[in-house]
Amino acid sequence: MTFETLTRTQVKFYCENGYLAMENRIPNDVMDAVRDEIARFNDEARSFEVIK
């Protein structure tokens, strides 16, 4: 496993904005599995009857 150190610019951005977007850090196969699971939850939620 490799680790990255944030640059001063990244730290400054985080301190000023409260977030830092770091692209391509999670492998595509993991993201695909997460998306599939979210889709499954959405499909299941749509099947519930709304009671008013």
C-alpha cells in the first residue's frame, strides 16, 4: 500500500473550503460495487408502499 502526502496547496484548500477532492483514489471495481449496491437499495425503496 502506498501513501500520499498532501501538498501545502491541498492543505490550504482544505482549510479554506472544508473539503478536498482527490480523483482516482478508489479502484474502479470498488466504485462499481458501491454503485451496484446503491442501485439495489434504490430499487428496493421504490417497491415500498407509501402510506398517507
